[in-house]
Amino acid sequence: MHRSWGSKLFDSVNYFLLFLMAVITVVPFLLNVTGSFAAPKEALQKSFVIIPETFSLAAYRYIFSTNTIPHSLWVTIFITVAGTAINIVLTALMAFPLANKRLRIRKPVMLMVIFSMLFSGGMIPTYLVVKNLGLLDTYGALLLPGAISAFYLIILKNFFAQLPDELEDSARIDGASDPQILFMIVIPLSMPAIATLTLFYAVGHWNQFLNALLYINDASKFPIQVWLRQIVLLSQTGIGDSANNFEGVIPPGKTIQMGVTVVSTVPILLVYPFLQRHFAKGVLLGSVKE
């Protein structure tokens, strides 16, 4: 089919803008990666390093010289895995009945869900709730608040609502209960949406540090993002950045910051390829309402 020049121009502009966005997104991370492998002296002399003149593992040796960063990485992995599992299970358990047209109270419940997207109690009331529940300084403070995202709930609810009613009716004729219908029929057919929300929830848990700053006092329970913040603050004080430390034990704070950024980013990047094929399909199907 012949395409007009306007259509070709529109596609060209789109491709250019997408390429520009990709460059803006990828280049800073690549500079972090290359800068983390630069020699201490080179890292201090240059604003940024594209290709290191001297390859060095000084930053990574310093990062892994103690158990602090590896332990915080395992804490973050635990929070991400456990938190994502809680999110997906609770979101599915709430989305399933709300997708059922026979549920009489689903409209009032959906109004409350939408209301929660627009208004919240705020930081201090939330802190008081967490405190009164005895969750301070526990992993529960990082897992339970916000266990269900209203936005993701609506996406999954709309996805469930698009499934044929005949599947549920035939399962009920065969004697299946609601949990059996949900876990044996609905969820297996909704894997694109489940995989997409899993990625969204996981990235949210991996990147969170505000809740840890508010609710966690025990440094052994800090996720890696909190330690990255601490390192950024320390690097701004100039620790390790004097000329006397070029050949010293402590590499420049800038290279340590870059190294921790790489360590905290690569694991979640490795998860994305396994969910990428479900990503676009899950979001588009779950966001369309008949």
C-alpha cells in the first residue's frame, strides 16, 4: 500500500524522537559503567570517562572489601521478591471479584479505589499507622504499605473482565470454586498482564529508599538504595578525592558512587529480558475496556 509523504514524515519524526530518548536514557548509565572502571587519577582529572585509558577495579574492590554492600544487595533482593509476591497475590485477589459483573458492590469499591489514587493520608499519618502496627524497624514496613497499587489493580481488573464469561460458567458447572477458577483458569490466561505488573512492582521495590529512611533504623536492614544515597552524600564531602589518595587504599568517591550505581542497577536489568515479551501485550490488553 502506498504511503503518503505525511505518513512517512510522521514515522521519521517518531523514530528520531525515540532514538533521542534512548540516547538520553542509555548514555548516562554507560558513562557510569565506564567511569567505574577508570583509574582513580583519571576519574578525578576528567568530568566523565567514555573509554578508560587505564582499566581499574579499585572501586569494585573497595565496594566489596566489606560485607555492607553485598548484604544490602541481598536485603534488596529479598524485599523485591517478597514484596512483589505479596503485591501480585493481593492485587489478583482483589481484581478477580471486582471483574465479576455479578458483584453488586463493585462500583462503590471501585470508587474508593479511584479515590485513593487522588487523595492519601500523607507521610505523617502513614508513619503513625506503621508505628502503631508495630512495623517500625521491620521488613514489614517495606512490604505492607502500598501492598496494592490502585493503578495496577485497575489494569488487572480490566484484563480479567475481558476473559470470556463462558470459561467461568463452565468451570462452575464442573464444580470449581472461586479460588480454583482464579488460580487454575484466570491467572494462567492472564500471564501477560501478570508478568507486566510483576516487572512494575519489582522495579518499584528495587528502587525504593524513602520507606527505608522513614521506617528502618537498623543499618543491617538497609536496602542498597539507602547505602547508595549515603555514598553519594559522602562523595560530596570529597572523601577519597584528594591527590594524596591517587595510589591510596580509598578510590575517589565519584568512582565508588558509579560502581555502586552499576551494582544496584544491573540485577534488575537482567530480569527485564525474561518479561519483555509480555510487557507491551500485558499493558495494552489490560488497559482496554470493552
